[in-house]
Amino acid sequence: MEKIAAIDIGSNTLRLLIVEKTSLGFRPIFRDREIVRLGRGFFPSHLLSPEAMDMALSVLTRFRNKTDAEGVARIRTGGTGVLRTAENREYFLEKANQETGVAIEILSGPEEARIMAEGVLSQFPLLKGRSAIFDLGGGSTEFVIVCQGRMAERLSLPLGAVGLTEEFLKTDPPTEKELISLRKLCRTILGKNLSKNDKIINLIGTAGTVTTLAAMVKGITDYEPDLINGTILLKDRLNQLAEDILSRPFDQRKHLPGLEPGRADIIGAGLLVVLEIMEYFSKDRLLVSDAGLLEGLIL
């Protein structure tokens, strides 16, 4: 069976998925991920830091060694978030190609949204009704509105957990004023850019913030995609979780069950974005998908 792979280079995390093609589609055989934080200190300079680039190259080398060892025939690598706007991105892309042999394709916001949605929909083939799908990353959030299996709207908005944390949540734990300012910005950006549609039946979220929240709500310490896919998160429970998370200093927060330490500083901002999205679509339930951009790249 032919093996193919996808790599997602996000503003916070680098991820690898290797699959084996089958007559029914594909079968995942290996996953790897590491929080690199390419988006650390990105604003206002719009430059990738030397430390973040070096760490990313190290992880990409590990990924490439694994794909070579597995005999992977094809690899597609998507660059998202801060890589779209980094002023020194060409330097990083060339260095990645030279040192690791990985050719990175920069995905536009709408293209990332489309590919992500294909990955999500592959896990929910029986989904009915008008749906809003979002991918909340470190540097941006992608949205897709799906109607009768067709994507009616695709866009990327500057609502990323890393960027919002660095811009707004400067106190540990954050102050009420900081939290209000962050939520106000989210509300403004959503209102100005995203069509308000009261006919949305399903709200689906994917990517690290959303899947981490599912793990925390379920008390999962050893992450397994099958335990996350299809989880329903209730807004009341997420409001309780937000109160708990955002009232704790970082040193206490990082020990919460289900929360990987490398995400402890940005989970609060990410959770507030999730709550604002639920509020915007007037939804008290959120369907969680572990599948997303990686699976879309494979497809």
C-alpha cells in the first residue's frame, strides 16, 4: 500500500500525519506534533524569531526522517498563520527546503479554510443542515459555512490564540479589563467580517484550542483522536472552565488535567474566542473534530 503524509506548520504547533492508502480511503498509521510557537513575539515586527525558526527546522528534520523511514511516497506541507505575513518567510522557506528537503506551500486564508473543512467533513459524512466550521489556530481562525454539502463562505480572520494572548493578556492571571478588551475585539472582528446567519444548525470546531478544551472537559490526560472526535462541548461548561482557567496564574494552570503545559499560556485567549464564536452564532453546543487541516491535505 502507498503511504502519503501531510505536515501542518502553524503559528503554534507543527504536526505530521502519515497514512496508508486503502480501497476505502486512507488509514492513519503515525502522528507526531510539537509546540514550536513560530508566532512568538511576532507582533509588531512581523518577523519570525531565529529561535523559533531553529526549533521548527529541528522538528521538520525529525518529521522528514520519519517519512523517509516509513517509505512515504508523497508529502504535502501547508504553511499557515504567521507564515502568510512574515516578512522573513522566504528565508525560512529556503532554509527548510535546503536543510530538511521539505517544500512548504503557503496556504491563503480561504484555501486553508477549504482544505480544513474537507478534513472535518470527512469525519461527519452524515451531517445535515447548514453548518459553520471553524479552525482556531495560533495566528488566525478560519471559517467555512457549509450548505447542502457545498462551501458557501470561506474566510480567515486575525483571531489567533498566540497573537491575542500577547496583545491583550499581559497580566498573570489576566485582569478583568484585559479579558473585556479581548472579547470586545473578537466581537468586532466577527461582526464586521462574518455573515450573521441564524439558520446555522451545526457549529463545529477543530484545531488545538478546541480539542484541548474537549480533553479538559473529559479529563483525558493521554490524548487519543478517537476520544475527541464527536465530543459535544456545552457553553455553560465552557464558561465554568473559563472562570477556572483565567483565575489561575500560569504555574497553577499548567497542571490542569488535559491541558498540555505548552498550551497553558494561550488556552485562556483561545477559550474566549470559542465563547465569542458560540455567542455570535447563538449556539450553546459545539461539536468537536480532531480531524481538520492535516486530513484535508491528505485528501
